[in-house]
Amino acid sequence: MTAPSLYAAIDLGSNSFHLVVMRSDGTHLQSVECKRELVRLAAGVDADTGKLTREARNRALRCLTHFRDALHQVPTENITAVGTSAFRRLVGDVRFLHQAETALGQPIRILSGEDEARYIYRGVSQGRDENARRFVLDIGGGSTEIIVGQGRQSEVVASLDLGCVTLTSEFLSDDRLTDAHLAACEAMVDEQIASVRDRFVGVQWDDVMGASGSIKAVSWALSNLGLIHNGVIERDQLDRLHPVLTQAESQQQLSQLLELNPRRIAVFAAGYIILQRVFHAFDLTSMRISHQAIREGLIDEMVEPALQKSALG
């Protein structure tokens, strides 16, 4: 019997950095270690220069150094690190990219939005019905991915250049949210969705999955308000949450109303708006939560050749 192997995936997102270490016995994957640090990289990118602020740079490098310490038991060939939306914006900061790879001790591959979407779909679909047609949504800090596929194969993908961090910075940074704030944000989201909607015309799906911290936060908020009881997000209940965003006098009060961590509430409204507008644009009625996403997709890609080799004997 083949000895279990360790695999690690590092996902350097626009809002948080994640590290997952998993063990493969040739048949199953088992989680060994998970780390997450709130870095808010997208909020630290200067739109004019494409460079990071000193504070964001220091947060990122400190996190990557911590991650490096957790990788010493994983074979180098079984480690993959990717940068997503915020890294795509860092075209003018080559120095930071070098510093990041040095701090992590690994090369960092910068994914296109569509490649990011394909890995997300692959991760969400891992271990699920191979025949089901699936709609998958992931709301990140700097981009939003929409994917439809069958089994583990994505077919139609779209990556929107907006996320909960970037939308918050542009429209929802005031302590008290107003209808005007929300309307401006919604108009931007609707415009972006409309630009890719034609790709999905005539495409069918049986299942709808959401895979991101923003979507999980909405599910938790709905549960805390007593609007849902099984974690599944329903459109009618989702719409009922909308007026709560402007009823709160401050972000702190909103955090208390929804019983959510203050750090999550800072970008909650933007994530909620993206989710709600996607529900309406694609006529979704409900969405289940996936606890698998891009990191599991990255590991699945590394493990697959080993499984194929094992199957061949």
C-alpha cells in the first residue's frame, strides 16, 4: 500500500490568505491543517500605480512567513501557491511579488479570472455527483466567479472584476449605509453581470452551490435572524435581509443585529449585494453552501496524476 502523501495549497486572495494541508492515501483526501489570515490585500492596492501600501505589504509578508513555517513537512513538488484578483492588479509592483515568493519560499502562480473559476468549480465538485449539472458562485474580495458545469468539468465560466473588498471601498465605506449607497453598488453589480449573462443563455443546471466567506456570512446572518434553519439560502429570505442593512445606525449595530464578527461585517453589505443580484439575474431560488473551493481544486489537480499512476499499477 502506498504511504500517505501530504499536499498543500496556498490561496492568496484579495481579502484573506488561506493555507490548506491535506493527506492523500491514494483514495481519499483528509484535512491536516487549515490556516486563514485576514490580509485585505485588495484594499491596499493603489489604483493609479498598481503598488501596495506599506501596511498591506507588511501584513501580506508577515502572513506568508507564517505559512512557510507550516510547509516544512510537505514535499516541495506537492505544494502549489496561487494569487488571484489582487495579484492580477499588482502589475506595477514587481518588487512585492519577489518579496512574497521569498517570504513563502515557493513560486506564486498568478491565475487569470477564468482559471480561478475553473479551480473553484473543480474544488466544489470534488466528491459530488458526477452526473449533476451544477451552478457555482464564489464571491471573493476582488472578483466574483460564476461557473456552470457537469460533474467535475466546468463548461461556462465568467469572472467579474468586483468583489466584497473593492465594492466596499468604492461604494460602502461609510459607517452608516443608505439606500443611495446600496443603489449605486447594485447598479455596478448589475452592469457587470449583464456583461456576461449571454454566456449562460440556454444553459441548464440541477444544483446551485455557493463557496466563499461572503456567502457563508449571509447564510449565518439569515440563520441568526431566524429566517432559515438549514443553512440553505432561499431567495425570498435573502430579499428580506436587504432593508436590515440600512436600518442599522452603524456598522457596529449591524454586526450586533446579524450576530456577525465585526471584521466580517466591514465587507458584508457588498458581499450580500453581489449574492442578491446574482440570485435575481439568474433566477435562482435557493443555494447550498460548499465548504470546498479553490484550494481543494488545486490539490485535486496535484493528486490526480498520482491516482492515475496508482490505478495503472
